[in-house]
Amino acid sequence: MTEMNIAFGKESKLSKVARYGWIVKDRPGLQTVLSKALLTVDPQYQRHDSLDQSIASAKVQRIASRWSWIALGVITVAEREGSFLVIDGANRVLAARRRSDIDLLPCIVFQTKDAAQEASGFLDANTERKPVSSVDKYKAALVAGDQSAINVRNRLINHNLTLDRNGRAPRSLKSIALLMRLEHDNPGALESALSVISKMVSDCPVREIMIDALVYLDLNVEGGINGKLEKRVIAVGSDRLILGAKRAAAYFSRGGAKVWATGMLDEINKNLQHKFELGATK
């Protein structure tokens, strides 16, 4: 009976794989130990860059000062052209480098062909196991060749805007998740919004409210925001627009693109004889 159950279980698994077209994306890795000196952290898609150096450094210091082999687990590593690149576990490797009493680290090593495959592995490993910030996902998507991520990057470059995880630097945005969503849903409207924002904002960060509301206005005001509305938006300025959006959110007891856009439009229409109206798509 036991043998029959085992056989039936194998047959069931095989048939389910075949029935639903389940795939295996790569080959099993090899468990081994490697010196920390051999392990390289690829900054293209890992967390250690100018966006979050202070946060990463503090986390690395905590791991190093309270080292735990149980917490370490294993480092996921890609072997490519004789180099060992960390896919998952960069903070733990950097923490080990701060300790003179630790050298060899348990690793599972996978053969990879390029950085795109490694970035895809980073996404798979982190998305399934623990939360990954939108900026980390965006960086990995760039390396993996995701066209939406590439488009967003190019738009930011073209309009002299930057990403900042804290959203404090002048002409910076931190809402990369919103940008990726808008790039997918309304790329033309996103381009129009960023074009206007780049002309309006000089020494302050770009708020998520501003992006979302301007995209809504572009889609729901006749001529869009690159028509007659553009000069008026720039003349009113970001401070008044944000104030109008917040006033509308307080009035309706909720936020969202439509509410914020309504509040901004109230500011835009002040003292105008011919007012702009929502509802007439461009």
C-alpha cells in the first residue's frame, strides 16, 4: 500500500506539472563554502548605492556586531566567468567583511550566463521570501531588461529628474512604484506630467500627489496639460497646487488622483474667466 501511495503521488505531481505547464527556470545550485574575499556585490541591482547607503550601513553594522550563524543561513551566489557574485545576502557578506574572525561563508552557487539572469534571480528570491522595496525592484528590473523600467529611467533622465529613496533632494522623486504603474497604464500622460513638472520644479522634491493629479488632468481636461493648461499650471506653481490638493482631500475625507486633481483645478481656475473643466478628455 505504501509503494502504491508513493507511486500515485509521483504520478499526480508529474501530471500536474504537465497539465499546467509548470517550468523550471534554472538548474540546481551547489552547496559549498567560500571565502568572503571571493564574493562580489553587484551594485547594478543590489541595495548598496547612493540611494540608501546610510540605511544599508546601519543594517550591516547591526549584523556584524551581533553575528549569528543561524541568521546567516546561506548566501545565494552566481558563478559567472570565474567570478562569484552575490544574488541574495549582500548585507550579510558586507557584515562578514567587518569581522576579522570570520572568513568562510556557507553558500549555494548557481551557474549563470549574465547579469540579467542574476537580477531576475534576485527578484525571484526576494519577492517570494521577503518584502523588497520598489526601488530595489526597479533597479533589478532595469538590469533584467524590463522595458517599462527602461522607459521610466529614460523619462527621468530626459527631464532632469532623479530618484531619491527619502524624497528630499531637489527635483527628486521617491514614488517609483507609482511611476512604474503609470508607465504601464498611461505612458503618454506620464510623459506629459513629467514634462510640466520638470519646468515647474527647481529646488524642491516632486510629490506623489503632483504626479498622480497631473496625469489625471492630462487624461480628463480638453487638450491635456501640454496645451493651454500648461502655462497656467506653471504659473500657479507646485506649492499652491499641493495646497489645493490637500484642501480637496480634507473636504472629501479621502485622497486619490481625481480628488487631488479637483483641488488643483480649483487653484488653477481662480480669477480665470474661461475655466478648465474635468470630464472632457483630450
